[in-house]
Amino acid sequence: MKITRAMELIAASRIPKATGRVKSSKPYSSKLVEVIRNVSSASGGATHMLLERRDVKTAGVLCVASDRGLAGAYASSIIRETERKLLEYEHAGINTRLFVVGKKAQTYFAYRKYHIERAFLGVTDTPGYGDARAIANSLMDSYASGSVDSVDAFYTQFVSALTQAPRQYQLLPITPPAGSGETTSSTVDYAYEPSPAGILSRLLPRYVEATVFSMLLEASASEHSARRRAMKAATENAEELIRVLSRIANRARQAEITTEISEIVGGAEALTAQSS
């Protein structure tokens, strides 16, 4: 109980920082989407490798789980969603390449003989932008080389301290932001150097990195919240077990004392009767 209580307090102390990082990343992602939309409008329909859509013969699947357990059903929920998608691709005759984040996902899929293209460990507790860049670069390299024709990401979205929901997101090819290629009242007139197409080619990889980073932050906040809730339940169960066992021990002790008293009284009455 002391261990689970300590883990509950540690997880609770990490939740505010994790949720704060999630909220802090949203303005950057939103502004990046806005810039991409405006640049796309000015690029004259320029294409980019990350926007290219092709027939899916080999699908990439990214699963963002956790490195540590004791977080209830957090890891198993997103792993089940990922495996369901893998089986769906298998039934459709589509090859898959699996990328996993977290030791829990690596252990699960390796035990079930899934081929893991690459595993990223030691990331989920406190993810950094460098971690997101490494993951995004690996996915984009596979997409650029033609090893995969699409990438679906599975992660846990942080809704609230009590609610974390598994989510699927198509990471590659990039879906152009709503309004791309259209002139809207909110379109900003930029001065471009060297060209809109050149800037777009630099922005799109940053967009993938920022999206992966946002997923890692959401997953981290979800993991801490799930662990706090699981450890709180474990602490309460331990307290209840202590109460039940204490009650049983007290009853056994009282029964033993009563038996001893009865034996003493019975022995005294027998001695009295014998002497009389």
C-alpha cells in the first residue's frame, strides 16, 4: 500500500507538467497548419513527396504505448487498437511495417511474432522534441523510399484526468489543411524567399515532427493520469484488504481468548467439584 501510494503521488505530481506541455504545443501546431495553408495557396498547386498519394501495397503502422506498466489498461487499449488494424490489413492482403514506441508495445508484438521495423524506447515518460524528430524522420524516410505507402499512427489522446481515449491518425501522406489551394479572407500575403514551393518543402517535414511530438505529449499525459488512477485504486484495495484482515485477526484473537477463558473456568469448576 505504501508503494502504490507513493507511485500515485509521483504520477499526480507529473500530470500538471505533462498537461501543461500538451497545451503549450497546441499554438505552435495551429500556427504551423495556418502557415502551411497560406503557403499552399500561394504555391500554385505545388506538389511534395509527403503529399503524394499512391495505392497502398505496404502500410506503415505506428503504435505509441508506454515503457512502464502499472497504469491499468492504458497500454493494452492502444495495443489492441493497433493489432486490430494490423489484422485488418492482413485480411485485405496488404503488407505492414510496424513501428513501436515503448517497451510494452515492443514486448507484446515481439512475443506474437510480429516483425517490428523499429522500436523507440525510453521516450514515453518525458518525451522531447528530439525524440519526435527521430521517430518522424524514420517514418518519412520509409515513406520517401517507397518502403511504405501510408502511415497510420495510434496513440492515446488526453481528454481529461479521468478520460483518455485511443485515437487513430493518418500521418502520411499528409492531408492538406482545410482551405489549402483556396483564397480565403484569412490568407496572409507573405514575401517568399526563395519560393513558396521551397518553403513548403521545409515546412511539411516540420509539420510531421510537430504532429508526432503532439502525439507523444498526449500519450505521456494520458499515461501519468492512467497510472495515478490505477495506483489510487490499488491503494484503496490495499486499505480495504487491511481492514478485512484486521477484522478477521481480531475475531480469531477474540475466539482464542474466549476458548482459553472457558478452559480456565472449566478447569476451576472441575477442581472445585473434586475438592468438595
